[in-house]
Amino acid sequence: MRRIKTGFFTILMTVFALTACANNAPVPNILLSQAEAGVEQARSLNAEKHAPLALRDAKQNLDKANAAIAKKDNAKASQWLERSVADSDLAIAKSHAKKSERAADQVEENLRVLEQEVKNNQQ
């Protein structure tokens, strides 16, 4: 019986130790910087217009991460920060795509105008 109690106590202490280690994860400073920079870059690329949902999600996840950091739940904060980085990357990609699309439209318009001028000069 004593052996069972000792084994149970050892398992219980191991679980407590692992739980304590999980809650004492370091503050995810690098991820925090990446998430903040990503949101700022998305804003500078006019993501409010081109990718409003992705930008909104990036901001919300960053806010949730900051709240988790304040509660010293750094493991959860890391999860929220990873989501924020992914959402801001999506917002940035969509903004770049929209700008590229506009540039392509402008090139097509310029070509159309040039073709029209050539036709007019040939007549």
C-alpha cells in the first residue's frame, strides 16, 4: 500500500511540475515584435481597404495576446501572437496583390490607348 501511495505522489508531483513549467514559458518578445510590426506594415499598405477582415483578426489576436501576457499566460500569448502574425501576413499579401492588380490594369489601359493611337495614325 505504501508503494502505491509513493507512486501516486510521484505522478502527482510530476504533473504539477509540468503544469508549472508550461505556465512559466518565457514572454514571447520576438513573436510580439513580429506581430506588432506585421499589423503596422499591413496598415501602411492600406490593408483597411484591401484586407479589412485579415487586418481586424490580426489586431484582435494581438490584443488577446497582450491580455494573456498581462495574465502571465505566455504559452497562450504565443498562440495568439502566431495567429496575429499569420493574419497580418495575409493582409499584407492581399494588399500587395491589390496593388499589383491595379498596376496591371493601368498597363492594360496604357496599351489600349497606344493601340488606339496607332490605329488613328494609320488612317
